[in-house]
Amino acid sequence: MCRLLAYLGYPVSLEDILYKPEHSLIVQSYQPREMTSGVVNADGFGVGWYDHEKKTNPFTYRNTLPVWNDLNLPHISRYVESNCILAYVRSATPGQVLDFANCQPFNYQQQLFIHNGYIENFRQTLYRKIRSLLAAEFYEQINGITDSEHIFALLLSQMQINQHRPPEYALGNTLVSLLEMAKCHQVKASANIVLSDGNRLIASRFATHPPAPSLYYLKNDLNFPKSVIIASEPLFTGNWTACPENSIISVDEDYDIQIRQI
């Protein structure tokens, strides 16, 4: 069922957020506490971050190895700093290929995207339906076969249609569309999502059939002042708040948090 993490705040090293917490994302890869399916997250990982001084599109580092077997990430993590970081460890849905095309985060221009969840029997149910709803440029951007990448393409298509509205609106439309398609095909779907442009975080905790995968947020902890962290599981002891089921969570540049029900 995968585990994810997003950070927005005062610049920190990747090491500070990925490795140092007692129940870090690295620990969650082999010892998760709240996964509803699967036992470990050993089917690859990815990290994405922004460098606002360089004003470039986000950087990503991904691998199909279990994160604990990657020898380069610990060294990279000591030297890379960012104010906006998204990370993910994967527990692949049975039948999905382990290759780089299926590793998250996915990105398009300034947008980074991670997804924890699944669409039941995706290839046999919603695969063709979702592809029929995609704008041509986002259809052509799909390199892998995962439901996650198709949900991202659907979200980008909604953002293009609703380009004069905030991305929360497009995310809401995407989730409602998933709900309607899942009902029509009588399948289950869940979509804990984090989307970022480097300045904000937009997240969701969502499932067509409860319970939704776990998701928490934490603001201005003593270990990470002037920040918001969103994570599948608490990284350390603190004042973590469970995100409401079927909700969208918005974090702006001033770290204000807004939550609305879908």
C-alpha cells in the first residue's frame, strides 16, 4: 500500500527528513505500522525536491531497489537541501512491473505528484476509461502502466480544463470522477495524493470504500519549525493530526492549512 511523505517549510537536508526521524520513511519501508495491505515497501522508491535559487523544474531521484539497498541516497541526502520535498516508498500492486517508468514521484514541468492507493483490477476496469478522458499532451506523457500515473494524467487534464481555478478544484473533480467510474465498474479505489509546485502542497485522503489509507499532518514541530509535514505515518512523537477521510488538504506558502470535505 506504499508510504509517502511531503515537507514544506524552512530548508532542510534530505537526510533530516528521510533518515533521522525515529519512524522515518526509510524505517516505514521495512517496518510500517499502518498499512492495510502488504507487509513491506520494497518495490522501489523516489524523492523529489525543488531548488528555488536555481528556479528550475524539480529534481527527482528514483530507483527500483528497496530504499535500504540504495548506496547513493544516503550520500546525496547529506548534501541536498530544499524547502519542498516529496518522497515515496513503493509496495507494488501484484502484476505491475518493477521499472523506472513506474517509480514515483511523477513530474510534469513544475508539478510533482505522489500517490498511495490503488484501483482494483485497474487494467481490466478503469484503464481504458481514464485514458479516454485525458488531454492529448498528458496521454502522451504516460511512460508506465500504473494506476498512479494515470491518475496524475487525469489530474493534469483537469487542471488544464480548470486553469483559472485553484488546483484543489481540479483534484476534487479528479476524485469525484474516480468515484463515479469505480461505482460504475463496481471496483474499489483509494487515492492519497500529494501534489506540489514547490510553493504549496495539495493533498487528499480518499477512498471509495472506507477506511482510506492513513494520512497525517504536523505543523511547526520543535524539530521542524516553520514547516508542515504530511505523511502516511507519524515520523516521530509529536502533535500529529489524522487527516479526515475523503478530504482535501491545502498548505499555502505561509504554512496555513485548509481542509475541506470532498
